[in-house]
Amino acid sequence: MSETANAIHQLTERARLIVDTEPTMPADPVYDFEHLGTRIAESLVIAAEAQVAEANSLLEQTKALAESIREQVKIQTEALASLNGRLKTFGSELLEAHRKFNGGKHD
């Protein structure tokens, strides 16, 4: 399973936990707000863990994109160096032809 698919699966499972899972609560909460507060606290932790999983997935995607960019830059740099070398050779040959056929005049 790819990193992205794995992260999506993890997020889906954690979202399902938020909806389906009852938080661990005291046996007999004294106040309703205690139950609500516990549920909110646990939901925050689950949401934060989901964000961490998504961030890790995005980090891996970004690393892959950065590597691809590096490879493309290397390829284009090599192509530009080759072009520059050919242009220098052409310029030298053109100047040499000028000197040869014009007797070196008009340099």
C-alpha cells in the first residue's frame, strides 16, 4: 500500500474511532460536563494524531517531489552544459573559418 493510501486509511480509521468509540470514562461521572470534557479531551488527541499522520504523509510526498525536482535540475544542467560546449566549439570553428578564408583580416 502506498504512503498516501496508508495515510488515508489511517485517517479513515481514526475518524471512525471518533464517531464509534466511547471514551474511557469514570464509572459514575458526577457531572455531565465531566463526561463531555473527557470526550472532548480524547477527541482532541485523536484529531491531533490524525493530523500527525497526514503531516507525515505530506512530508513523504514532499520528499519525493523534491527528489524528482533535483533529478530534473541535474538533467537540465547537463543539457545546458552540453549546449554551451557545442556553442563554444561552433564559435571557435566559425572564427577559425573566418581567419582561414579571409587571411586573418578583419578580426
